[in-house]
Amino acid sequence: MPRRTPLVIGHRGAPGYRPEHTRSSYDLALEFGVDAVEPDVVFTKDHVAVVRHENEIGSTTDVADHPEFADRRVTKTIDGRDLTGWFTEDFTWDELATLRCRERLPKLRPRSASFDGAQPILRLRELLDLVRRVGLEQGREIGVVLEIKHATYFSGLGYDVAGLLAAELAAASWDAGQLPLWVESFEQTVLTQLRDRGIRGSYIYLLEAAGKPFDLVATRGLDAPTYGAQLAPKGLERLATEVDGISLDKKIVLGDRSGKVGPASVVAAAKALDLRVFTWTARPENAFLAGPFRRGRDKAAHGDWQGEWRMLADAGVDGVFVDHPDLGVEFFRSLAR
């Protein structure tokens, strides 16, 4: 029987309340009853898979306060963009383990920032084990939506990204469909590589509202298709033969790029091709809401998030990433009552 409401996915745990990707962030999301949690995965110098939003960690850890790592601050080109900071691939796991996490958006989320400096970085294996254990304790299956970050970049440094993740998932018994697993990336190449390694799960292609996927830019240059082109009818038809679903910036779902809000036809078109459709990220703060749903000028204040989220649900999406899992679980599950 098909679900009547979308999956509620704890985006990096519960970052509306705790620094993203920390143990307490995931603990809270699981306590609130999410269907799945979403870790972003990057790698250390010694090829350990760690859970971080980006490989640049200057804004999400206290690395700048460690004088022993001052000379690691460098400028790199990541997916075509110059970025200055500290990068996971320049640290061993033992070195990263000495750092503590910080809130990425302290002005918007001071409550979360009050937990700065208290928690270490998580390895992917720790999170996989946590989700399995909590699922057993709660008597239900809880999934993981594993996002692979900067796969082409890491491959260019000599990392076997698919191989490393396949080994990690197998070691944690997440490789053969034992528990719900979705694997997602903005780069389709690595999804194909991981599937070819025999990892059972659903493969979800992430698409932004603008720009081009870096794996295709790296191989095709100016001829690389845009994300938008891949959402056109012929692009969707191709994707339906190669992936299990797509995950869309909510701007695409809401159709608000022109300032007019209304569910976009792309969701229905994708679902007609048997593609699952996820969307990201449902957040209640004015700073993240589409214009018609903002209330007042305080960016940190909550606007009419229920109105926006209802529109996402009405569009027929199969999964929604949320930063406030308590609000997400209550709202989206109430739609079935």
C-alpha cells in the first residue's frame, strides 16, 4: 500500500536545535520519530568516511582555535569554486577527532549555537550503528539517506569513493537491504559506481534549481547539461531508466523562481515515470521560506511554514528533508488523519 504522507527525513539530524551532524542532533531526530536521517559524507586524509556537510570545516568546527592546525588553512578549488579554509582530506581521523563541532548559522539559531564546542565529529560507521540500535530500541525500521559529497573532487585526489563507501556499508551490514537505505548525490556518476558494487538501496539523484552537475562538467565541459535540462521531459525519461528517484530543491517544487508560488508540474511528470521525488529543505524560519510565506522582518522568526509545507505535500512528494523533526513529524503525519 502506498504511503499517504511523505517520509520525514531528519536533515543532518535536527539542526534546528543542535549543531548539524552531531551525535545530539541525530539523537534528537531519532527521538522525535523521523523515518530516516540524512548524513553528508566526506573523507579524511587516511580515507575514513566522516559526517560533515562539506569537506571545508572552518565554519562547523573549532579548527580555527587550534594553533597546531593553523598552517592547514589553504585555498582550494572545489567543484569549480575557490574556497579558503580547512579541509577534511588534510587531516587524519585522529586529528579530526580532537576538534569540536559548532553551529553553522549562529545568528539564526542561537539556541543550537549554545551547544558549540561540546561534541566531536562523527564517523559514518558510528551513525550507521546508532540508527540500527535506536531502531531496535524503538521497535521500528529507521532509514539512512546517505549523501555523497564532492565525489569527482575526491576521486581526483585518488580516493575510490564508491569502493570506500561500499566497504563501510558492508562492514556495518547496511549493504544488502537489511535496513532502508537511500543513496543520493548531485553527481550521478558515483551513484552508478556504488550500485555497480552491489549495494542494495534506492539511488536518488539530487538536482539544484540552477547550475550543472560537476561530474558532467569535469567530463563534458561547456557541453554538460544543466540540472534544468535534466528535468525536461527527455531528461526525466533518461533518469527514469538510471536512478530510482530525484531529490529537488524546494524552489523547483514550489515553482517560485519567478516569484510566483505554485506546485511545479515536474513532480507529477517524474512520478508518472515511477521516479520517487524528495524535496529539500523544509525549514520554518523566514530566512528560508518562499516570499509569500514570510511573516515580518526577523529572519530567525518562524513564518507561515505550515502553508509552504502543505504546498510541498500537495505537490505529491514522497519525502521531505526537515531541520526541525518534531515539527516535520507532527505536520506531515497529521495530513493522514
